[in-house]
Amino acid sequence: MKKCFVSVVTNYYYLEGLKVLATSLAESKTSYPLVVVIPDDLDDNFNNACKNIKHVFDVIKMPRIDFGDLKYDDNPSFDHLKDTFFKLSVASLIQFEKIIMLDTDLLVLNNIDSLFEYPHMSATRCGSIGHPEWTGVLLNSGLLVLEPSIHLFKSLVNTAKGIILNNKDNGPIGDQDVFCALYPNWNNCKELQIPEQYNEYYLYAGKLAKTLKRKWKDIYVLHFWGKNKPWSLTPKELFIQSIRYVKSKRIDLARCTMLYRKFLIKSKKENK
């Protein structure tokens, strides 16, 4: 197996999102497997929970990233980095020739196998249609094409160290900041820019759909970015939320909500 989709999960909360992602990916009739990467310091129950999710091909345990003298516990503000930067570990999966990294808050609506034809570090400028003022917007790491290598992994770790040390205001930082810092000229590499419909924030999906030939049918992946994830709600609550969107004349958001609800229900049936 030289190519696969990879999703990183570091705690139980994101397992529900993984289930929906796996169901939607399988529904797209993909020819490639979904591999899940988890920290090796989590218990066997977590490992088994991942393995038992339908449509998950394999679970790989990997060690947390060692930043040497730079310890997470040195500053309480960096506690979240233990999970945030673990995602960088996928760069060391050299058993694979090419991977497509998928966040668990993605919903696949159409087959995305063609993305394996894109070169290393290909991604979308997710959300740029909703913010035309984002002239300097860089890649979104929610969906990212990678060719793993030890050199890449070491470069990411060293870049992360620099970002942490220079983050004097303790503002929010994550894996995306590391990729953007390591590839500062990404914006000028048009061959690396995947069309936005392959990873679009659900808030702007309706606006993007209006620009596409087949409208909503040309939206391939919805990204439910944000603190509150849709899998936190029950199917009934999602339905009620969609009704509220309709009443507020946000049919686009109602559509995204109902699409997620559809796959949430299916994933619950498949993973009883």
C-alpha cells in the first residue's frame, strides 16, 4: 500500500468526528484506505475504539513529538501543543509514498481520489471566497497532500520549536502555522493550490457553490471548522438547528447541517 488517507485522533471527543469522516469517505467510493494515527501513550481501549470504527483500515501508534529541552510543561499556555503538534508526526510515515491528511471535522461529499495526483504540499486556500481581503492567505492543513520523509519531519519539528519560542504573546498556534512557516512561498506556487471546493468552510460553501458549474454538486469537501463540532449534537438537534437557519434565511447553512446529519445518522448505524 503506497497511498492512503490519514487522519489523526488524540482523544475520545474526536472519535465521533472520525466515524462520520470514515463513513463519508467510504460513501464516495474511494479506492484508497483510511489510516488513523494515534499517540502511543493512550490506553488500549482507545486503540481498540479506533480499530473498531467501520471503514478504518488500520491504526498506527506513534510517539509524541520530542522537542528536547523545550517542554510542554514549561508554560501552561502550551498544554494544547501536546495534541496540536502531534499531527506533524504523519510526515514521518515513510512506509507510504504519498498520503492525504484529513482532519476529523471534514465531510467528504464526492470522490477525492484525484487529489493523489497533486504534488507534495498541495492544499486549498480554504475560506478565501468569504474573505477577498485575505490576499496573503496561505494553505489550510485540514486537507493536505504529503510525501512523507524523515527530512520533512525533522524540518517541521525544528520549525515548530522556533514558532513556540517566538510566540511571546501566547496566542493560538497549531500545525497549520508550522506548515505555512516551512513553506512561506506556497502562495506563489499555483501548481500546489487545489481548487477551493475540495476543502471549503461550511460557512462559505453556499457562496462558493454559486460560482461553480454544477453548483452544490461540485462541492467535494465541507470543513466544519470551529470550536463547536456538529457531532456534538444529536440528529434531532441538528434538524432543529437547520430549521433555525432556514428561518434566518441561511439556506446554505441549513443544507450543510442536513448533509452532516445524514452522515452522522449513517455512521451511528454502522458503528453500533
